[in-house]
Amino acid sequence: MALITLPRNLNIDTMRGVYSRCWEAVAAGDKILILDFKTLHFIDPMGTTALACLAVGFSDKVASVSFLGVEGDSPAVRYLNSAGFFESLSDGEEARLAARETTIEFMPISGTEHVNFLHMRLRPWIAREVRLSSDTVESLSACIAEMLQNIEHHGGALGFAMAQHYPKKSELRIAVADRGLGIPVHVRRVLPNLKDSAALSKACERGFTTKTNVTNRGYGLDNLIRYVVGNNGGTVTLRSRYGMLVARRGPNGTFLHTQVVDWDCPGSAVQIVLRTDTLEKSDEFVRPEVFEWF
Amino acid sequence: MVLVRIKDHVQYAYTYEEGQLIFDLIAPALARGEVVAVSFEGIKAVPSSFINASLLQLTDRFSLDDIRSRLQIVDSTHFINDLIKRGFQTASEKHTAK
């Protein structure tokens, strides 16, 4: 049995320590991993979905993963409790706190469930919480679809989604993580010599496709970045295997920063950070326009 | 002319499968030599998977010139037009590069 103490601030960067301690415990023969939430004070949506992937992933590799300190009073534990995180992932019967208006309920998603999740839950929540026009919500939904459909097309059996509005920072964060093979693995089927970070960059290139299925023509990530970074001025963070890519606005337009990371993030994790103060400008995107062939 | 009003056939215009339904209406009409107008009435934005299946898949069966001359996009928005045009442009560049 191994006790894994979570860091004070859990995000995709600090997940590194959690993963390494879990792997070390498994290598030492531990069959039970206990994730200790007592010290956790802040967790963002990407950290939440990545932690869920870790818990479910190691449950498949060792006898069990359980949670400690989930009855605590730390802000992060109360936050995860109200979002339904513990209810979704553990067998415990902790009393769930009332859902917060600024948080979309933590959601395990498999197969085609992302369709209902987007249209029946996420869209209405964004419209109500961020108070956007229906036009803006529609264009934003098409952009979010590019993230969610990745779970069905590449994510294997299961993925997780989470969204959080930070009104004081005028930010909307939406994170999706899946337990698939990871983007670099798919890219290397076509370009075998690419490192993980370069593979992520390649995957964002318009028209590049690994043709892993008939639905993929290589436009999804490019569309996501165009909308979030180019249109909104937000950021897109993509983490998969040993690669990381951050797309943000630079002095000469959209800038993709890639780096090799020293720990293996199974599957893929994506987070978009949208500026809510500029989101309504997206109305311009959906103005009626006569189509003309080029 | 054949008019395909997307909202008459699919609920959201969101998934590849919904796009495939639209493709199955467009492709046979184009194969018969007809002009097809695809109406996005009531739709402001769609994800790429829907466009991939409904429209870009046509490039597997028809030449771009053929598509341009007999496929019309109507009742659309800047968002949708941009997605369609960039998709066909990329397909055209790839075809030229072959």
C-alpha cells in the first residue's frame, strides 16, 4: 500500500510528481494506491481531468486506487466534491456538496456521450453562466466539439471533461482528457521519426492527418487554435505522452510553443482558456455571408 | 436543382455521422449530373467533422472543378464558409502536390 500525497496546487505540470510516485509504488510491488487529498488547496480543470485519468488508469494496473481526505474542508476538496469528482470515481458514500454555479459538473464521457454532454449540459451552462448570446454560444460549441470528439475518435474507452468559469479573472477554462494511445503515437504511424513535441506541432498543422479513422482530415486542432487563440486571444494547452504544446498570441500572430517533458502523460489532455471579455466578438464569426468559391 | 436543407435531416449538424447523412443526399445527385444547393438555414457554426463527412468527402469522388460548378452553399455564415473554403483549399493543394 502506498500513500501518494497530492501537491498543494495540482495542474498539468505538478501532475508529474503524482505520476512518478504512483509508478514508483507500482514498481515496488504496491497493489493499493491511496491518493491523499488533505494537502490539496487548488486544482484547475486540466489537473482535474488528468487526475481522473491517472486514477482510472492505475486502477487497471494495480488492485485499487482509493482516496483519502475527501471529507476535508480544504477549498480544493470542497470544490471537487461539489463538482461530483469523488462521486464519479470512488465507491465511497461521501455526502456531496451542492453544485456551484461557476462549475460544470465533472463528467466521465465514453463513446458518443459527448454529443449530449455538449448540447444538453455544457452549452446551456455556458449561456447561463457567462451570459453569452446564442450566436456566440453556437460558434463556441463548434470549437469545443473539436476537443470532445477527440475522445470518441482517439480516446479509447473513456475520457473526462470539466469546465470552470473564473468571473474575477474573466476566464472560462474547459479541459478534456482521454485514455487513448496519445497523439504522438498516431502521428508516428505516418512520420515515425518525430519526437513527441514535434508530433504535437505536426498534429496542429492544417490538413495533416494520420487517417486513423475516416472522420479525420486534419482540421480539428487547427480550427480549435484559430478560434481560441486567433479569434479570442485565449490559450490552448495540449499535453500528450512526452510532449507539450501551448498555443497563444505572439507579436506576429498565433505562436505555438512546444517542449519535451520528462514524464509520460498517457492519452491526451487539452485545455482551452477563453477570455470572456472578448468572447462576444465571436458574433462576427457567425454573421450571415454569401458563399463564393475560391 | 436539388435543395438539401440540413436541418430537415439532422438534429445538430455536429457529428461525422450526421455529415454522412447529408453526403448520402448530395453525392448521388451530383453523380446524376444535377446541381445541388446545400442550405445551412438555422445553423450558425459546425465542427470540422461534420464538414469532413458532408462536403470534403466529395473530393474522394468528384473533381474540385466539378464540385465548384455544381455545388452551391446557401444560407450560411462566415464561420461555416471559412471552414468549407479552407477545407477545399487544403484538399486542392494536396491534390496538386501529388
